[in-house]
Amino acid sequence: MHWFEGHYGGMHIIWWVIWVIFIVWIFATPWEIPGQKTKKETPLDLLKKRYAKGEISKEEYEDIKKTLLK
């Protein structure tokens, strides 16, 4: 007598394994939550932040901005 007898030739166990893998995959996949999606910052955004913090002067800001917009 086999341990899988009466379970469609072992398919019962295989289906449980498939379901467990599927459920783990669903919860392990990093889903983006609407409204909390973080926008990737562009180089121009980073430049504006540096200027606002006072890390660079107005002249440096304008030179770098001109270069970025080319």
C-alpha cells in the first residue's frame, strides 16, 4: 500500500505544493501600493534640492542645470 493511494496517484500532494508556492509568491512579490509610490528623482530634482540646501551656489546651479538640459 502506497502512502499516496486514493489521492489520484500523488497528485493531491503536488497540488498542495503548487498552491503553497503560489500563495507564498503572491505575498512575497513586492507590490506597489497606490498613493505610496515613490517617484524616482531626476538629476534636475536632485540639483534643485542641493541648491535649496545651500550646498551649491546659484552660478553652479545654473551651470549644471544648463548642462543637464542639453
